[in-house]
Amino acid sequence: MSAVFDFTFVPWFRSVAPYIHMHRGKTFVVAIAGEAIAAGKLQHLAQDLALIQSMGVKIVLVHGFRPQVNEQLKAKGHEPKYSHGMRITDEVSLDCAQEAAGQLRYEIEAAFSQGLPNTPMAGSTVRVLSGNFITARPVGIVDGVDFQHSGLVRKVDTAGIKRTLDFGAMVLLSPFGFSPTGEAFNLTMEEVATSVAIALQADKLIFLTEIAGVRIDPLAPEGEDNPIDTELPLAAAEKLLASLPDPKQPTDTAFYLQHCVKACKSGVERSHILPFSVDGALLLEIYVHDGIGTMVVDEKLEELREAASDDVGGILHLIEPFEKDGTLVKRSRTEIERDIGNYTILDHDGVIFACAALYPYPEAKTAEMAALTVSPESQGQGDGERVLKRIEHRARDMGLESIFVLTTRTTHWFLRRGFVQADPDQLPEARKRKYNWDRKSQVLVKKLT
């Protein structure tokens, strides 16, 4: 009997595993728009959240209920009223909001009680706990508009939420809060999620929304491979937000972006906007390098730096395919550990996407750049050139006058970047003794002065 193996599984799992490890023990605040539940996405979202929690992530789930409240109002012949992007909550609207919240909590708890159908975890139950974790205050009167029972977050019971998460449960929050006198206030899902993420100093704030993400240049031609910006540095997000009008609808670019910016400015490192319309959007955003939505970060996650001992495994993983196909000379773990201080790496969110090593020959005022490697996932994006420039900078700091490379397949790439061909006899004596004449590598030299 023969077995058919899916050979895409191994590289896929290897690419996902670092993110599983990286997110273990982290806290994510996930905010789901009421529109997602109205669109019938709850079951799949519950399965994905259960999977994420099973991999060690602590989750606070905040649900919205905008369409559900409007549906209740419509059934009672009452028109919804909004101002400044918020609902004006009169007595009827407050009753509808309480009814909608109760129904949604029931549906969400039921979805998580089903475990993970058709998986080895089918019998598992995700414990979901709610509570009066939010203290609220009234919005009051703004520009002459009385918001009545609409409120804002006054305080988050951080200790209570953390205890619940440490107990192994998922925390479920409705957009409701209560004053110290017991008065109920209708809040917005976006503000609750942002306030909780800031109070917890969560590792991620994630909005599952009606929009695909954010694009800095909304006038860019449609039909491009990537219609959104997958990563926005906080400074760029702030600049974009300042150029936009005040949002009134959830589909307005600034509607969710303003909360992502607020969270990042207040210590939440990463805030995400992603579409609930894409099946598995949460998994794609969390466990795939480029993600599927827009991520706002308080600093660039990409770091060009010198390698440390903890990077040995990542370098080996990066260069191994190129050693197998003969592009690179094979290096053992022992060699890389010994020479780790010679390596420069490009690290993106904990994953190494490019590297190179610099071996100086001070007596000849030159150095060899070896093992220049760029991950296939990011080739063509300038990563190799960035590493090369860093290597050149290191060589200049050592007082060297040139660098050289030995290559069999990438000659033209180096020639386009200022290298010129040289004879192997021009190599420093110590390097010439190790030159592999059978491999017949081209010697390319670049002057640094």
C-alpha cells in the first residue's frame, strides 16, 4: 500500500512554526464587527479563534452589534440615529442594544461550545467567560447633540481580565459598560477593544471588519496585486489619518485606522485591520509573514543588524536550500556558530530573510563577502542590496579598501552593483590556498574608496 504525501506541507509547516512559537503566551484583543456575525461568519471565526487559543495565545474577544441593534429598532418601527460616528442611544435603542447583546453572547458561547468539528480537537470545549469588566461614563452633549445612553470607557478591570485569561479562559466582552451607580451605557466595539488592548498592553489589537485594510494612496490604480498596504509604520499611519475627514461610516478609511493609531501610540505594538469576508483571515494575518490585512506598527519590524548566537538556526534554515542546489558552499552549524560575529542579517518580525558574512584579510586591505542569501519569499525587493550596503559599511569601518565575492551563479547581479571580474591569483594568499579550483568560482571585486 502506498501513501500519497502532500509535499507542500513540510515547507508550509516550517514557515508557520516560528510564528506559533513567537505568539505563545501573548495576549491578543480581537474585535469582530457585528456585520461579520450577520454575514454568517461566526462558526468559522470561532473555529479559528479556538485553534489560535489552543496554540497558547490569550484572547479577549469583543463583539460589535451595529446591524443587530438596527434590526431590533426596525422591528419596533424606530429609526437609528447617529452623530459624530456614534449611535445616539435613547431608551428604545438601549433596550434594543441589551436584547441584541444578550442574543449575540448566547450565539458566541454556543459556537465555542462545539469545539473544532472534524478535527482531533472535536471534543474540546473553549471556556468563554464574560463579566462587568468595563466601567463607563456618559458621552454627554457634544456640539449640541445629546447622546443620552451612549457612553465611553472610563476604566478597564485589567486585573480581573488577566486573572480570567490566566485561568485558561477566553474573555468575551460586549460593547456595554456600567457606571458606579449601575447605569448602563451603550459603547462602541471599536472603543472597547482599543481601551482594553491599551489597558492590558496587549501584543496585538485585531479588527475583523467590512474593509480589506488601508491604502496610503487611495488614488492608486485598481487591479494591482496588492490593493492595500500590509504594513504601515505608525508615523505614516498618523500622517494618513491627519489627511482624512472625520469618519462617519465603518467603511470610511479613518474609522478603524484612528483606533489602530491610538493603540500603537499607547503601547500596543501591532494593530491590524483585516476583512472578515476572507475565510481564515485571522490565521493568514497571524501565521503568514505578509498577512492579509493592514498592520499598523509603532516601529518598523524589519531590522538590519549583526547576527548573534540565537540566529544560528535561522541562518541555517535560510541557506540550506541554496547549499543543496549548489549555489552556496555548504557550511556546518559548527562553522556558523564559530563565525556568527561575521554575519549580518535582515530580521523581519523574528524571521531571518537575508544574510551575508564578512571575512576580513587586513594584511591585504580587503575582505570576502560570503553566503549572501535572500529568502525566495522576498527576492526582488532590494533585501540583497541592503545587506550588501551594510557589509560594505562594516568593511569601511575596518579600514579596508575593497571586498570580493566568489560566485558560480550570480555574477551578473554583482556586476550590476559595481563589482568587476578578477583573476583568482589576485586573491589574498590565505584565501588563495582555500580556493576550490574544481568549483571554478568567478572572483569579483568591488573598490570601497
